[in-house]
Amino acid sequence: MSVADLTGYFNHVVFAILLMLGFYAVIAKGNLIKKLVGLSIFQSAVFLMYISMNKVDGGTAPILQKNVVDQIYSNPLPQVLILTAIVVGVATLSLGLAIVVRIHERYGSIEERELLDAD
């Protein structure tokens, strides 16, 4: 397999790297802010993969035109779903950050180990 063959898998490689980087940050880091950043990276990787799977070679926006018969259209549904998921992701991140602020006010730390020892 040559390098030219692998260029078609660039999105998949980036997806895998971002997914593992985000997963590592969520699992291995003790700081709650770092965990939320890792969760956002993980989420972005899923968005990238979902949008990449929808790519149609030669496809255009699904706008019907007169006198155009054999046109290949891309499905707009995955982009709409990802847009909704981005909004939900931002809301989840903001709620998580608000909870981290409250945890810091209550316990004086955002390190997981210190919080577990405090109880």
C-alpha cells in the first residue's frame, strides 16, 4: 500500500488520533477542566468521522434545478444532526464548567484525587 493510497484515509487517521487523545484526557487526567477539554476533543472527533462518512464524490447540495436530470446529491441530514450535536456539546461543556466552578467554591480544588480524599 503506497502513500497515495493512504491519503484517502486521512480523515480516519485524524479521527482515531483525536478520539484516543480525548479518551486519554478523560481517563488519565485528574484535573476536572482537563477532563472537560478531553471530552470536547472526543466529541469533535466523532463529529469529524460522522461528517467524513457522508462525503459523496461529485455530490452537490440538494437543490433541485430545472433541466438537470442526472445530478448526484449529498444527504444534508448528517450535517443537520451534527449541528444539533454541536449545540448540545456546547451546552454540556458550559454546564460542566459551571459545576466545576461550584465544586471549586465548595471544596477549594478541582483535582479529582483531592476531592476523593476530602470525603
